[in-house]
Amino acid sequence: MDPGRLTTCAVYIDSSNEFIPDVMAFNKYYGWYYGKKTDLAPFLDEWHAAHPTASIGISEYGAGASPKMHVSRYDEDSFTVYDSMGKNHPMERQTDIHRVQWPVIAERDWVWGSYIWNMFDFGASGRFEGDSPNQNDKGLVTIDRKVRKDAFYYYKANWNKSVPTVHLCSKDFTERPDVVTDIIVFTTASSATLYLNDKKVSQKKTDAYATVEWPGVELQQGTNKIRIVTSQGEESAIWTVE
């Protein structure tokens, strides 16, 4: 009816229908509903190799997360599709999937666009997963707009360099069962320094995607003071290992 406008569609499986509109995009939830979080890169590369003159976008990607649920160290092999549809939605899983998949999209200039699913948790009748029934918890922010999840700050630090950002991931995971943990920071600063119980652990440079990570940090039994210092500000938390 309007030949001046492009037609588009979002699909989730390969089919001949995807070439009917002018542009198309895929919903892909690797590492959440199926496959591995690293499967997005080979999917895009193989599709582009088969259709080098066509444009592809990512119309949905992401993972669910509850700010009330945490793990000290995220291991993809410990989770399955049943966890995705069930109650166990630790925030670290969402963060990890976004950290892996955004660079994949960003580094391929023939991907015409991408859309995080979703900005806010939202009502979805018939879902009984995460910490609340009848909600989809793939948002970067909770349904009441009060809690910004760790993945929110990953994109803020990457996409808005003009505003200083220093965010300590899993900051509110205050009561911990494990001595060993990963410490991850998202920041617009060029480096960050970790202090554990007022002792300097190390200073590390921020990577190309606004991230500094200290894997496998050993906490002590009882109270632990975590402090992150950068040229643009600092963050701190008290974590108790019981």
C-alpha cells in the first residue's frame, strides 16, 4: 500500500519466508532457551556466508534474571533450558550472556540492528518462572522500575561514555555461601583497583567493553569489605560468608 516504506519481520527459525520482506531479524536466545551462549557468533557468520548480500538483525536476545537470586561464580554448564523455564534465575547468568553476545553483535557491521529483550520486566500470564509468577524477567530493570540489574550498567558503561559509571556486580549478594567468587566491575574509567578488607589486591585496565574482572577471588569467613576505586568514582559492598 505504501511502496516508500520498507517491510520487515522478526523470525526465530530459518525459512524461505524470511526473504519476503525488505529487511528481517532473528529472535535468538542462545545460552538461555537452547544451545550455548557462544553459539550466536557462528550462527551469524554462517548465515552471512550463505547470504552475503542480505541484511540480518537481531530482533530479540537476552536472558531472565531475579535481583533476589545469585551465584558466586556463573558456570553455563550448571544450567539447562529447564532452569530458564523454572525458578532459578540468578542475575549473574543474565549478565554473562549479555557480556558474551553484545560484542558479537557490535563487531559485525553487517548486522543492521539489535534489540535487547527487554528494558523492563513485564507481565506475561501463564509464566511461572523466576521469583514472580506471570512475569517475564528478561528486563534490565525490574517491573516496578526500582532496581536496575547488573546488565543495565553493562550497557550504560558501553553506550553512554559521557556519564561516569562505576558499578560493582552482585553488590547486593550480601549473604554468601561460597568463599571463592568472581568480582566484576563495569566502568567508563580506564582502570579499576580492587581492595579486599582494606588491602589492595590489584589494579587492572578496563577492557574494550567497559569491564574489569577479578576471577576466583578468595574471601574470608565472616565479613568482607569490597571496595572498587577508579578515577571516576568508587563502589563498595559488605559480603558475609557463612
